[in-house]
Amino acid sequence: MSALPVRLDRRSRDPLGAQLSAQVRDLVARGTLRRGDRLPSTRALAADLGVARSVAEQAYDQLTAEGWLTARRGAGTFVAAEAVPRPAPRPRRTEGQGGGLVRLSTGEPWIDPRHRAGWRRAWREVSAATPPRGYDDPCGLPELRVALAERLARTRGLVVDPDEVVVTAGTTAGFRDLLAVLPGGAVGVEDPGYRAAVATARAAGRAVVDLPAQARHDEASLRGLAGAYVTPAHQHPLGRVMPADDRLALLAASRATGAVVVEDDYDSELRYDVAPVPALAALGRDRVAYLGTASKSAPPGMRIGWLVPPPGVLDDVARHRAVVHDVGAWPTQRALLTLLRDGWLDAVLRTARRVYAERAARVAAVLAPHAVPAATSAGMYSTWLLPQDAALSAREAARRAGFDLPLLSELCRSAPETGVVVGFGGVSDAELDRALAAIGAGLGG
Ligand SMILES: Cc1ncc(COP(=O)(O)O)c(C=O)c1O
């Protein structure tokens, strides 16, 4: 393969120059090469292909004459034609329904633009740092694991050794690591619950058992399961904090049945009113696999999170990651290290908490006359219980105003809950106001 994806056949009766021009023409026509792309010099291309330079010159001359290429003196040869127009950037779109709606997403954080300087500083530092020469520790960058262990102790009451922290590409990536090493068997997931967890378990070949989200999970509910996926700090999407008695019962059930508790601790630091409740893993380190994520305090596109497996599973996870070569991207890990060290994540969370509290109050002002809050609000969404026909009216009104409002029923499998889940992290204040005005009108003013 040359610098261009072309291959010349010396046994063909077609001259090499004609073969080359036909293939380059095809690359432009199919959109592989696009207007403005620079082609290799005729000397470099000829050397790459092992042909005389005149072959490359002849092909470029031909395509220039046909209008596919253009030569700029002193700059080189460029693609002049645009066979396949570049797609225009699409507005934030909603899953599966097109139409350019802005989704009132339950998972998109709001990051104050004032934090941009710190973000840029972290990436500058990445560009100046030297990456490891080979494949690094599959469990993650050692300095980052130290910083994460320190943070888990400080913010989540979870005291762990840095060697017990595994850097992942986000919550579901960590869940996949666990699913790969847990014994066979179905996985329980809260219902209503996190759809990506359900899809991840199913994709790993596991049957999914519905665990009623507000119920206590005892020995009977965990029997036969390999794991139970829960969101104790802020049940997704009903919002309750798992009561202390239920936490103890779940750990006891896990000990009795062998099912590992998988704690998705996605937004625990975003309580507006009180300090976050300590992690369930802090109460039962031996039974709980803890999943944390940077996606609620940094752009989710960064794709980074952390997993603290129970001690009995840690070695298997490390071995699995080494075998499948699942090593986190070094630049992302290195950037997160700086963001943690500089207190950037904490600063983002502090400002976001204030903004979310204020936005949650605005949502409540519009919805409270019509709906029942599922729980006190925390994080970047609030859930409101409504009859399904009212929820559908609210959704339709939001849609007409350009917004996609998630329905609670979409997060249910067998649970009968209905209502709306208003995400307010990924929109501006003005967008939220427009969406709320529409939702309020849809619910009867
Ligand atoms: C319940 C829940 N868990 C975890 C996450 C974070 O996922 P990730 O770490 O893959 O970005 C989200 C994001 O929306 C979520 O809603």
C-alpha cells in the first residue's frame, strides 16, 4: 500500500499511468479524497509504488486535465473536485428519531465556559509530556490510579489501594470488564434503570432480570444472579437514595448468594442540599464492584471512568484487560491526571451544582402544578410522575418546540411507571426556558 490506497498490476495490459489515474479518479469520485486534500508529490508516490516518476506525472497530468486535480505552483497537487459533498455538521440530535431535536438528555453535564482555560492547560500538558514507549499497564496510568484512589477516599468514603483502581473508558466499559470475568448467569438491573447497562449485559450474552428500582433486594431477588446493577446514591431515573437498611440487606443478599453488587455511582457528587452519601462499596468492599465516571464533571466524549472490582475479582479483571489489550488511551488518562491535580473536576462540580439546583427549581415551578416529583432532585435531571397520556402530551409539545423530552416509560422494562425525565445539563438556560414553556403549555398551561 502506498501513501495513496492504490495498487498497480504489472501483469495487466493497461499501462501503469492509466491504472494509476483510474484509481485516483475513483478515490475522488467515491469521496475518499476530498476537495483540498493534498496528494503526495510525484516523486514520493513513484518511490512508494516502485515506478518511474514519469508514471505518476502522467497520471497527475491526465487528472488535472480532466479537472479532478489542480496543481499549485510551489505548493503541490490538490484535489479540485468534490464528488461527494461533505456532510454539514448536524445539530445535537436525539437517539433514533432524527428531526434535529435538542434532547433534554439525562446524561449531559453543564460545564461552565469559565473552566475552559483549565481544560486547555491540561491538554497542553499532554502535548508536552512523553507517552510511554510501549503498551502501558492495562489497569491504567499509575499516577492516575493514585489520584483516583485519593479522590475516592476524600469524596466517596471509599478507601482503596491505587492498585485496586482500574481506569476504564467509562461506566459501561468497566461493566463489560466485569461481565467478562464474572461467573455465568443472568444479571439483575434496576427497573426502571440505566438502559446502557441493560444493553451491555445483553450484548455480553447475559439474560437481564428486572429488579424493582424502589424495592429492597433480598436473598430471593438475587438468587441465581451473577451480578446486580444498582445506582444507590441516586437511583436512575427515579432519584431515590438507597436507604441504609436496604444497603445492608443488599450486601447480606450478595454474601448469601454470591451475586456481585455492581454500584454505578454516576452522579453522587451532584447533591444540591447535603453532602453526598458515601458509596455502597465503602460499606461492603468485598461484595461490591464500584463504577465511577468522569462523564458528569468532564465532557462525556472524553470516555474515561474507573472501576474498583471486589478483591476476589481484581486479578481476573487485570488479566482479562491484558489479554484483550484493553488499555485506556494514554492522552486521556494523562489529561484527567492534570484535571484532577489542578482541582478542575472539583471546580466544575461546584459551579454545576449551583446551576443544577437553580435549573431544577425552574423545572419544578413548571411541573409541580401537574405532576408528582419522583424524588428530591439531584444531579442533572429530575423525574416527574404523570399519567402516560399527559406525559405524551408534554413530549409532543416539547417536540413541536424543537426538544426531545425523555419519557419515564422508555426506561422501564416491566415496571409500570409513567412520566417524564427532564434533563437540564446539556442545554442553555434559554433553551431550558423555551422547553419548559412548551412542556407547561402541553400540560395545560
Ligand atoms: C445511570 C448512568 N450511569 C452512568 C452514566 C455515565 O456513563 P459513561 O461513564 O459511560 O459516560 C450515565 C450517563 O448518562 C448514566 O445515566
